[in-house]
Amino acid sequence: MSRGLLLLALGGAALLAEPSLGQCSMCQTALTNSSEGQRIASEFNHAILVMVAAPYLVFGSIAGFLFRTRIVEWLGARYSSSSR
């Protein structure tokens, strides 16, 4: 019950959230005030968001690999001791 309520609350918060930009207000002002900056403003936002996501992806991959090797070692030790 509480897990479903939590998921419902998170889903509601996600639907009510305002869209945000990936750039600071100074960069946004500089981009939107120039004629060529208006063309590249959305690509600039995407580039910033990709740069933010990349470290999470790298460290998440490393953590997943380490976690998986520990699980494999634990299972190997558990099944080798139980088969004797």
C-alpha cells in the first residue's frame, strides 16, 4: 500500500513539475538576445544536460560492475560450501 502511494505521489509530482532549462540565467540571456544564439539555445540545453548525465553513467557503470562481481563471488562461495 505505501509503495503504491509513494509511486502515485512521485508520478503526480513529475506531472506537475515545470520544465527547466539546463543553463544558467546569464548564459540564457546571452543566447536568447543574439540572433544566432536563438538558433542554438535548445542544442546548448541538451549539451549541458548530457554533460551532467555522463558522470552518473560512468560511476553507475563502475558501481554496477563491482556490485555484480561481489554477488557472483558471494553466490560462488555459497554454492560451493553447500554442495560439500
